[in-house]
Amino acid sequence: MTITRHLAVFFTALMLTFFLSACSPEVGSEKWCQVMKDKPKGDWSTNEAADFTRHCIFPSNDK
């Protein structure tokens, strides 16, 4: 592959990653809580479990 082809593939992958990450709901939002409820518990990271507990089970009214 030529350098131009490599750059095109790289930028396409970069833009795809950017657009897919923009679709994720904000941590702590109602939509995020629902996504986490639907996600198998075994697939949760430690940070996701802590955020779920903090924002969805014991939400604070400090917002």
C-alpha cells in the first residue's frame, strides 16, 4: 500500500472512532443508567460499577 492509502485508512479509522464515541450517553444520565442496567454485570468495569452506584442507585441532589 502506498503512503496515501495508509493515511486514508488511518483517518477513516480515526473519524469512525470519533463518531462512535460521540454516541455514548453521559455517565450518570438516565440513558446511561438504562444502558448499564441492560449490560451484563460481568462486563462492567470497576469504574462503571462505582459510577452506577453513585449516579443510579444513590444519586445526589447536588447537580
